[in-house]
Amino acid sequence: MQLGTTLANRYLIQDVIGVGGMGSVYRARDLHFPNVVKLVAVKEMINQAADAATRLTIVQNFEREANILATLHHTAIPRIYDYFTQNNHSFLVLELVNGKDLESILSEADGFFEEDQVVGWAIELCDVLAYLHNHKPEPIIFRDMKPSNVMINASGHVVLVDFGIAKPFQTGQKGTMIGTEGYSPPEQYRGEASIAADIYALGATLHHLLTRRDPRLEAPFSFNERPIRKINPGVSADLEMIINTALQYNAEDRFKNIDAFKESLVGLARKTGLLSRLGTTAIQSSSAIKPLWTFQCEDELRGTPLVYNGMVYTGCYDNNLYALNAADGKFAWKYPTDGGVVTRPAAFEGNIYIGSQDHRLHTINARSGKVAWTYYTEGPIHSSPRIAENHAFFGSDDKYLHAVNLGTGRASWRFETSAEIWSTPFVTENLVIVGNENGDFYALDFRSSMKWRFQAKRGITASPVVQDRVVYFTALDGMVYALDINNGFVLWRFRMDKPSIVSPCVQDGMVFAGSADNNIYALDARTAKEIWRFRTEHQVSGSPIIYKDALYCGAADGKLYCLEYRTGRLRWKFETKGPITGAPVAFDDIIYFGSTDHFIYALMA
Amino acid sequence: MDFFKRLFGKKDTQPSLPQQPESVVTAPLTEAQLQSIRGAGLRAEPAQLLVGAGQSVGKQRELNEDSLLTLTTTIAGNSGSQPFGLYIIADGMGGHQFGEVASNAAIRVMAGYIMRKFHDYLFNLQSAALNESLQEVMQDAINEAQRVVLREAPGSGTTLTAALVFGQQVTIGHVGDSRAYFLYRDGRSEVITRDHSLVKRLEELGQITASEAAVHPQRNVLYRALGQGEVLEADIVTVPFPPGGYMLLCSDGLWGVVNEETLKRLVFDGPSLEASCQNLIGAANVAGGPDNISAVLVQLHI
């Protein structure tokens, strides 16, 4: 393909970065982002098969790779952005990995790699394999672990590439053998691919990296005839033993699973002190992050924006609701209320709903910015509307939870609570739940009759979230609570060091929250055990969101933090000039958020 | 005389029973038919827990040192009827003098503590809110059991796997190598607990293989048990009860000799929970019954 070609009206081909059996891999620029240079990898597959059946199989394999990748979110797996077929060419658009593969690094290196270096890579490879093996509904067997399929990116971390043959694994199923000779275990040659095969191939890869002896040039399964320490005496006996376990001829003699493999490596790393050094990684400096666009309002932005039909809507303390073009931040309209707007807008069937300190819920046409109707409460509104069942549910400083019929603009009911409601209700299939400033937490059915009530020791300003029939929220008593949605019983609570108004989010069995003790926390949803905590430079006042493999959260230090959500590792931070109190919102690889410095920002995810 | 006849006589001699016309034949439904009726997706209203349990001393031990407890009820309230169940298995340690005392004391203390916490909910009209979370109640109950076992049966030890089902959530407290399994409706199974045994640890670390672990001479050595050591770190976890599936609690007298596939088959194919428990225990005894066997099988009907 000619350099300079534009594919699908979107991807400008800039360079060839690899050549494979079926076609080339290109570096391309995504022209959908005119204001920034977004580079992607475009993998081309030319279908030259003579007969139709084979051609179809090839296209199916290609689409399978795309579909597998699309379901995966891991820092060590390239993200998939797009795939399409033109004539006899299929294309996969992937995250561009800026780095080199291990085979090239090995061949360019002068001597042996340091043991620490290899163990560090090995632990990360175990991590990503564990992620694949734990994939639901079926484990994914990578099946092609070898140095040339492992990239080391610019910050020194591993990225697995070439999912051409990774396929969902069904136990006992015999498949066609497509592993790489030299790295594959004996059973893979019989057409069996399993978790144990990936363990063996990782062992083989590590053996190759430590000994520089290419297994493809040796007799199959002859690793034990080339003891690592005989070739490279610098390797510890412990590591040799671990790799030998992975390389056992019989699958049942190897590590039982990749976690056991990893645990052995971590045990070794802990002994040598490597583990404490592993955490430090290159961090993208905040100056490197350029917003796609910014927009200045006339006062503080304290709430959370909304993205709806290509527009960003945000309330502002200058009394207005703003509508901006999501792609470039261009101003569309603003709608003035008579009070500060700190709530998050909600959208439903072409209308935007927002509460204001002027005591009103305003209903505004999303295109024109014209008001349709307003609904009056007897106090300022700090609780954001939640739209469900053709109603807007929200609280007010008049202590009532309001259920307003969107068709009539009138209340279907109001429910009186013991205090002002700042928390945003959450609506499940049959319940409306909300907390108030007195620390009471209510679960009502759709007819406003109370199903259960819970009391925290202090106010609940945070908004609840429900996942797998468990309600999570934080409170000013410094706790993260997990309540059974069916009966309000506390399943567990986790004590943070200071009060919290942070609305938690939940992903992959982890609960994320923050507190005035400056930390962002990740907790195990089942055991309430802390998985990691990340210390910001001031109170955590904003709420976190998870988008793809990252957590985004603003803090009172004015920074928006981007962390790897599984590890809490800082990826980048972006500084604004005022505390961030709302949550960011992510859409189409762009993160939108407001700051009390009066600006709304759009950053690349 | 008629009176005694009626009491002790065989059915066919009882003249008082109405004679059925010979043409009517009511063959009992086969188990397969019953199963298909049960599996027809009838919704249980209110949600309820079904329980089976069984124990056997096994074929090689003289004493039964396992203890088990099952308590099942429902709590009615504003939020509807909530199933409530407490299920505990404890395996007293074979080598110790007071193995039986330890497992029994652990279960009594634990159940007593938890029932006191829930007393108002279960037996009083006015129910005050629980001050602690369910995980905290579980933790405190285990600590209490630990104190009592240390005092009442010094030098002994016991495993403890307790499951508190409330609504559709299960909170599990666990020490030692008894196990809680979840058997899902789609045929999957999962060990929810982690054995606190030396060989399991060696296996996790890759020092020995699963097959070596199964025959390892030290496979009964625990590194964590109730009654052992001053500080006890129990595993506590809250998980949703597998919808339409089962929870199996058992001592190593069962899981150590009957493989997971067989466990699964016996549970899924069983005509009733009680029968499944007996079949599980039978399978362990057929395999030699080297240790005491205890099993509690629970199903949540929703």
C-alpha cells in the first residue's frame, strides 16, 4: 500500500512498521482528531487464497481476532479502535505501541539481560496471561508466547501483540496446532491448547531471554538439556528452578495456573528487593498533555458534565447551563437559571434536565436551548436528576425526594426525609435509593413506600451506585459502605482516614473511592480488603470513573489523575488552577471535566 | 384388638382403607420426571433456602470429630421476605485430644454469637439496626469461637467454614481446610474458600504439583486453624449466592477423596438435597472413608 493513502476516509498511512505473512503493519494518523496527532497501528491482511472456503476462513479468523481484542482491556494488550474490510484487504486499527519487540531487543543486546530485568517482564507477562486465562465466559489461551510477540513500550512495560491465533478455549476441545515451533509444549503438538501450554511457552521465552539460545534452532523440548545456569551463571538457582517448573514435559507437573507461576516470581522479586523498584515507572509529565480544547465559563464548574448527541452540557456557578460541541468545544448556547448550577445534567428524548439553586428543575430542549417547563421545589437543588420510568428522581434542600413525571412536568410523589438531599438517587429495576445530609439512606419502591432505611453516623453527600445487588456509597463518617440492595443490611464497611463525599464506582470486582485523607482507594468488592491506594496532593473531592483500563479522578489539588485501575499506578496527571469537585465523563476516547478554575477541559483518554 | 391391629398391622390388612378400583394405576413419578418439574423454572415466592446435610464417621476412624450446624428460616419485613440461613462445618483436629470438643465448641459459640446478633430480627417485633456489618459480625464470631476453643480445649484445633446467607448474599468466614463450593446452574463449580494447608501452599507456590499434593504425607497439616496461635486471620468474603445453583460446605473427608467432577455430578443428579448428601458421603466411604465426612448442601430458590 502506498504511503500517504487515506483508508476509510480516516486513517492516513504514514509508514510501514512491520511485515507479516499476510500483509504489513502500518503506522497511521487518525484524521478524526484534527487538533491533535493521534497515531494508530493499522494491520493489513491481504486475502490471496485461491478458493472461496479458505478466503472465508481467513476473514473469519481476522474478525475473531478483532472481536477478542475488542472485549479486552488491559495495559499490556493493545486497544482495538476499528476494523473493516475493503475488497480483498482487511484492516485492524490498533493502539500504536511505541517500542520494540523482545526478539529485536535480544538480538541487539551485547550480553545477557540482568535477572531483575527478565523477572520484571516475566511478572508483567504473568499478569496479562492471568487476565486472559480468567477471561469470562471462557478463558483465552494466548497460544503464541514468544519473544517476538512481546513488545516493550516506551515506559518499559510489556505489551502482548499478535492475537492472530489466540482463541477462546473450550476444555477438552482439540484444535488445530498453530503454536510456534520451539516455544510450544509437547501437548500443543498434539493439537491441545491449554493454560498449561501458555505457562510452558512463557517458560521457554524466559529460557531464551536468559540463555540467548534460540529454541527454534534446538531439538524440541530439550530445555532441560540446556540448564540456564550452565549457560548464564549470573542467574539465581531460584529463578532457574521456577523456569524449570514451567518447562516440565508433563503439563500436570508445571505450575497449576499462571497465578502460581507469578507468585513464585513475586516471591523471588521480594527476596531480591526488585519488587519495591518495580513500582516506579516513567510518568508522562502533565506538560505533555495538551487538551483537545478548553472552554471558559464565568464562574466555577463544580458539577459533572454530560455528553449527549455530540454535545457537552455542563452547569456552572454563573447560573448557566452551557451546551458545547463535544468535538471542538464550540459554544452552541447557554441557558440562564436564577441560581448556581452544581448538578449534573441528565438527558432524555431530546431534552436536558438540570436542577439549580434557584429551587427549580429545568427542562430544556437539547438542540435549541429553549426551556420546555420548570418544576419548583422549596429549596435549592444540589442533587442531580436521575431519569427512569419516564420520571426524574432528585432530591432538594426542602428535604424531599421528588419524582417528577416527564410527560406532565408534575410530581407523581414526594417523599419527605430527615434532611437536605445532596446525593443523587440511583434507580434499580424496582427501587429508588438516596442518602441525605443527616446520614439517612432510603430505599423506596416506585410508589414511594419505604422498603428499608439505613443510618450512617454522619451525612451521606455521595451518590450511591449498585452493582451485583450491592449498594456502594461513602459518607462523611469516612466509611465506604456496601449494603445488600434487598434489605439494607451492611455487608461490609471500610474505614478511610477522613470524611468522604466521593461517589464510588465499581469495575471488575473492585470498588473505587476517595476521601479527604488525600487518597484514592481501590477495594476488593468481596472482601473489603484494600487493593491499592494512591496519594494525591490534597483532599479527593472529585469522583472517579473507569474508562477502558484507566481510572480518572480529580482532586482538590486541581489535578485530574489518570491511574491504571488494576494497580493504581500513575499514568499521567493534568493540572488545572482550581479544585476539581465533579466527576469526569468519558466518551469516544475523550475525557471531559470541569474545574473550579472556570474551565471545562477535553483531554484524550 | 382392632386398635392394635391398626397401629401395628400391615396396610393390606387394614379394612378401614377404601378399596381403590383396580383400573386406576397411579405410578409414582420417576426422579427424572420430578426433576423436570422442579427445573421448569417455577419461581419460588417468597425466596427460600432448601438444605440437606449429612455426616459419617468414615471407615477408618473411631471417633467423629466433625461438627456441623444448619439453621434456616426467613425474615419478613418491609423489604419482603428474606431467606436467612446459617451453615457451619468444623473439622476437629485428628491428632489432638480434644478435636471433637473443639469443633463442637467452635460451632456452638459461633452460632450463638451470630444468633444473638440477629435475635431481634428473628424473634422480636421491634428490630433495632445491627451496629456492625455482616462481615464484622462474622469476624467477631470467629474471634469469640477462637477464645473459647483456646480456653476449653487447649492444645486442640479445628477448621471452621461458616456461611451466613441473608437475602441473596452469602458471607463466608473460613479457617483451615474445610471447603465451600459454589455449583452454578450452568455446570461450573468454584471453590470459594482457600485451604490453609501446608501442601496447598506448596502447590500454590509451585513447589509440588496437584497430584503430589493429593498423596503428600503432610497433606493434613494446617498452617491456620481455630485454637492455634494467638492471632487468627480468618478469610471473610461476601458473594452473591449462585442463582439457581448450590452451595456445598464439606470437610476434607469428602473433598479429599471424591473429585470435583463426581461431587458435581452427585449434586446435580441427586433427587433431593438430602439424598445428594447421602450419595456424597456414600461416595467418600466407597473411596475408603479415611476420615470423618460432613456435608451441607444448600440451594436458594428464587
